[in-house]
Amino acid sequence: MITITRQKPLEEVVHSLNRCNKVYLIGCGTCATMLHTGGKSEVLAMKDKLEADGKKVTGWMVIPTACDELTREALAENAKDVEEADCILVMSCAYGVQTVGLYSDKPVFPALDTLFIGKEEKPGHFAEICMQCGECLLGQFAGICPMTQCAKGLLNGPCGGSKDGKCEQDPEHDCAWILIYERLKRLGKLDEIKEFVPPKDYSKMDRPRQIEVTPL
């Protein structure tokens, strides 16, 4: 399971750096490297683009995991080059950007958009598996989440646009409710599909969310 990102348009990145003449670049060696959005090759490519735009890149690094404690140590080890920069451009997920900001007094800017938590279903193809809604209903849907698998997030059966087992919004995508139906049928639990599911309690997705765990 990894954090799915994509690179922002270069114009957007350059615009965000309009007050920065000198930039330090940071990539991530896990998710962003796997997705080719913020690994070594992408960081070096961004360096060339920024320099072509007239920016001075004071240095760069790819932190093994930009969203953990290694970030503090990596920034300390490269303190001279970081200090010379006006700001830091981070090529990682939003968590990595926030982590860099936590351990540096420089302005930080994201070079990537964070899309979702996903898994690799086949080489180079990633699918969302959880929107972290705070109210898991997988037990009622045979382990298939209609909040992420259904384009409309329907909780009580398919819409009228499903055709030949496919979603009307994306004919390449299986209808979540056909998948749920077939799995419940195989499990001998098809009667459960008739149970009414009340609307989602979106108050459980209030931001910012936090939790305190009490040790046993």
C-alpha cells in the first residue's frame, strides 16, 4: 500500500516559487520513487527545468522515506546547502512536505499532488483501496468498498446506468455492486444485500482528525 501522487504542471510549480531565486530540492525514495514522480531521475529533471527558468538550485537529495524521522537527520546533514536556499521544493506526498516543514524554517512547496492511498494491481497500475472515511462497512459488502469502488459511492445497490456489469462513468471499470452481488452469492449470503444501509455519517471525517490511544 502506497501514497499515490502525480507531478504538478511545471507552470504551477514555477508560479509557486516566484519569490524564490534559490531552491533546494528534496525527493522521496519510497512511494514517489516507485511512481516516478519524485525519485532521483525526477529530482534531477526538475533541477534542470528550474535552472532553465533562471533559478539556482543550491542542492538536492532523495530521502529514503521523506515522511519519517530520517527527514530531520537528512536536513541536518545538508544544512549548508539548505540554508543557502530561499525555499525548499519537495517531490513527495503531502505528508512528506509537512514533515520537511516541521524540521526546517524555510518555506516549503509541493511539486506533487497527493491523490489517494492505493495498491498496485498490475505493473504500473494503481487503484484506490480506502478513502479512510472513519466508518468502515466492509463487513456488510463482502469486503468490497462501494465508497471507493463505486464512482457514485452508492450504499444501497447500483445506479440505473450499470450495463453488462460495467460502470456507466467508466466502461472499463467493473460495477462495484455487481462485484458485491457476485461475492455475496458465492458466500451464500445474498440475503444480506437487502439490508438497508443508512447514509454515511460524514461528521466522522471532520478535519483535522486525531486519536489518542490508551495503552492496555
